[in-house]
Amino acid sequence: MAAETSYLTGARADLEQSELAEEHLMLDPRPREEMNQMVMEAMTTTTPVYWAWVGGLALIVAVCLFGVWGYMTATGIGITGIRRPVFWGVFIVTFVFWIGISHAGTFVSAILRVFKAEFRRPFTRAAELMTTFGLAGGAMYPLIHLGRVWTFYYMVPYPNARWLWPNMRSPLVWDFLAITTYLLSSTIYLYLPLIPDLAMARDRTTGLRHRIYRLLALGWRGTEAEWHRLRKAINIFAFAIIPVMFSVHTIVSWDFAVGVVAGWHSTIFGPYFIIGAILSGVAAVVTILFVLRSAMRNFKYFIRPEHFDALGKLLLVFSMAWAYFFFNEYLLSWYGGEEAVQRILTLHATGPSAWVWYLMLICNVAIPWLTLWNRRIRRNPLAMFFITLAINVGMYAERYTIIPLTLGHQRMPFDWGIYNPSIFEISIAIGTMAMFCLLYLLASRAIPLIPVWEVQEGQMAHSLKKVGKAHVPSVTELE
Amino acid sequence: MITEPIHLALFEEDQINEAAEAISILRSQGVPDRNISVISGVPLSEHILGRPMSWSRVGLIGLAGAVAGFLAALAITYLPVLIYPLNVGRMPVFPIPTTLVVVFELTMLGLLISTLLGVFVETITPSYGPHGYDPRIAHGKIGILFTCPPEVDCESYDQLVALGAELTHNLQERKLWP
């Protein structure tokens, strides 16, 4: 009888352990060689469907982005819908949208690294890549919005022929510096943890690929000094890039808030924009993880429902935080009693474009709150894909509400107007979206999207510990 | 510059204890720490392997870059005003709050770029200790590179093999990678 009980206990323990291994990537280790092979296979396999996507997206980029932009440059910015009183339209909305999206890379990678959130390990690179490409898309918009793009150097602060020295403290310079700093630092932050994986790719490739990886891997051998140096640099970046991230979207919000435009002149705009950016960025990470998991070979091993679950919880918290800031901003602006502001807020909710305002609230508040509390929904990748798409639609609607819908009803009633974006603006916005997807698609075959050494490091640190009659996951501090 | 033959003891990825033991054995045989170098596919900190602390000046170089960025920010915000003072009614010539944004961004930019430069500089700086590589390191194996000074009898490799090491000799004759 005793032997039977012990057999049952052993079988239950085995079942418990296999369930835990299935659930957690960190408790399901595979030999490093196998994981390397899985990542390299995903990286080097291209199917006709892949090339069809690349071709289709490249065509959209060529026609919708560069073609239409070229046409607009040749014809004049009059072909867009921006005219008195709304001079900031879809271009600026999309600019803010992309800058917001780019926040998740840093958030997911740096903040979760600082707090040692273990679930981050397999998807930090996917998020960092999103930051770089999101910023690249966003950074095009000041040029596109300029219209006369050949005079872009007027924006560069330099002493001009009239002996007027530029004002280096203007919000334009803030924007330029903040976006440049963030783009450079997030690209470097993407590159540094990539070095050991580039060395892995170097050792497994031949020809041109080998030569490129060899150059980028900086002669990496994995010595103690190299790891020490890399760790130190990554730590410096992880801590330093967080305030940079906060500064970027704060400065973007100040583009609006430092003016006296009714509806924009708000002290809460900085944190309100940051929360919105993190919400949209984390949502975009989930969307991308779903696509990667579905499209890339072997990624189902690395990206699991536990990751969607963890990110879903974060999304729920950020959705609540966004609602809190929105309510704060709305309520206090309303009770400020300024007639123009009250009129704008009323128009947002009851005017001809009220559907945008309701779309924002439905997508950013109702959908996440009604779904993400449920563990089964959070663990369903397809459901999470649609929820996160909806959140980003909501965040786009938020920016649309803040920018053209607010500008259209300022203090002078004779100067009111409704902004209707032209097909050209919409086309360029679609073009940058296609460019983002195209760059991501190409990068997925050029660099290892899974940081294999970080995954292995995590798996080494994790084990099952017997507590009473149960086996529970435990993490050892290896650093 | 090391002139002695370089040996490599290769351990499986789960043989961390054995690798640490092998380092102790080499040390007990009289091989100094500077003649031993560990290469691995995951970061193994010094205290895990019982090795002396590595040092790095990346932090210091980063700090120097931050100071340079800070000074550059002060220069670009204050020098134009000194050269061409623009007096606008009731507005300060040297406004501090708006300057802070520029100073912050350039300081951080200096810090982050110089941290990367620090990694580059240290990478190209000649390093001491035995050089060598085996592509299986990227598969998670742990390698101990060592050389035996002439005064040390290093012939007893059996102890390393008994720990599970796969030994390779004369790595100095091999190219690091094709």
C-alpha cells in the first residue's frame, strides 16, 4: 500500500512537472545547440508566401509612401486636407502614433530588465526592433509635414546669412534632440545584446552572411571580460534609456501643451501622453508577438501563452492608468470653466466627429476592461491579437481627437472648421505602416529575433523547488 | 604576449561545477590566473567560477561622455545668446527651464554613445590571457583556455579529463574562425 502511494505521488509529481514545463519556457530547457538551430532555421527559411508579402509591402511603400509623397512634393501640400483652421492633420497624428509605439521596446526591454521580470526574456528583441522601426517611421513625418521638403535644412539650427543665431531652446530643437537621442540609443540598445547572437550566427553561416555577422559580432568569443563589459553596458543602457523614453513623449506632448491653444494647454499632457504611448506600444508588442508566433518557424516554443498572459495584465493596468489620466484631463479642463475648452469637450462627445471620441473610449477602456480580466482570454493569442489591434485603433483615435478635432474649434467661432483628411494623407499613413511591416519582415531574416543566450541564462536560473507536496518554480540569482 | 601552447578544456553546458573544479585544479598545479581564460555561451559571473573580478572602464568612459554632452549642451544653448543677445521685453536672455531640456537630452546622448564607444575601445584594446575559440562555445559549452608556464608541470591533464573535459591542444595554431 505504501509503495502504491509513493508510486502515485511520483506520477503526480511527474505530471505536475510536465505541466509546468509546458506552461513556462524557463522550466522547459532544451540544449543550447537545439535552440540555436531553431532560431537559425526560422531566420534562414523563406517561403513563397514570405516573398509575396515582401513584394506586396514593397509595392505599397513605393506607391503609397514614396510615390504619393513625391506627387505631393511636386504638386504642393494643397492636395492634403490641411487648411485653415486645421494645420495639423493626419501627418502629425501618425507622427505621434509612431513615437508612441516606439515606447514599448524600451518599456518591455529596459524596465522589465531593471525589475528582473523573467517573462521578458524571449521577446525583448522583438520589442526593441519595434522601437527602432517605429521611430524610423515617425521621424519621416516632420519632413513629410513640411511640404517643401527641399527646405528641410531650415529646421536645422545653424547661424544663417542674416546673422540671426538660432534659438536652441525652441520646442522644435527639443523634438529634434529627443527623437535623435532616442533613435540612436534604442538602436544601440538593440545592438548590444545582439552581439553574442550575431557571433552564434557567424559560427553557423558561410559566405556573405558570415562576413557581415563576423564584422558585426566584433570578434566576440564569450570571454569573461567580454561578458562583464557587455553586462555593464546593457545595465547602463537599461537605466539611462528609461528617463530618455519618458522625456521623448513628454516633449512630444509639450509640442502641444506649451502653446495657448484651447484643449492643449494642460499640465497633465506629459504623463497622459506617456501612459498612452506605453499602452499603445505594449499592445503593438502583443500584436507582433502573435504574428511572429504564427508566421515564424519554431517560435511557438519561445513565445507561449504565459507571455500573452503577462503582457495582458500589463495592458489592463495601463488601460486603467490611461483612463485615470484621461478622466483627470477631461474633468479639470471642464471645471476650469473656459468657454472655448468646454465647447471643444462638448463637441468631442456630441459633434459630427463624436464617433472618433467614442471609438477611442470603446477601444481603450471598454474592450480591455471587459476582456483582459479573464485569464483564458489573456492566454488566447488570437483573442489578444484582436484586442491589441483594437487598442491601437483607439490610441490613433485619441491622437486624432486631440489634434485635428481640437484645432477645428478654437476661440473664434468664425474660424471653425472640420478637417477631412485627403486620400493622399491616408495613403502616406498606410505607406509608413507598410514600411514598418516590410522592415520588420526583412529584419526577421537578417538577425536572430530571439535572444538565445538570454533565454538559456534564464533557463539555467530557473528550477522546480519542492515546497510541501507541491513543486513550485524558483529563480536563482546568478548575476 | 603568450608564447606557450594554448590548451582548451571544453565542458558541457550543464557542467559548471566541473568547470569551476577544473580551474581550481589548474591553479593548484601552479597555473596563474592570468594564464587562464574562460569562454562561455552564457554569462557566468566570476563568483560562480571562482575567478578574479574582471574590470571594465565602460562606465568611466560613459561618464566622460555624459560630461562632454553636458558641456556641449551648455555651449550650444548659451554661446549663441552670448554672441547674439536677443532682448525680448520681459523675457530672460538666459532662460533656465527651456535650457534644461536640451541639457538633459545631450547629456544622455553623450552617456549612451560613449558607452557604446567604450565597448568598441575595450574590444580593440589588446587583452592579456590565452586567446582561442571553439564554435561549440556558441552552443553553450564552457571552455577553459590555459597555458602552462615553463616552470609548471602541466602534464597531468588526466584530472581534467576525469572531470569530463574534452581537451584540445595548440589552439594558437588555429584561426579563431574561418
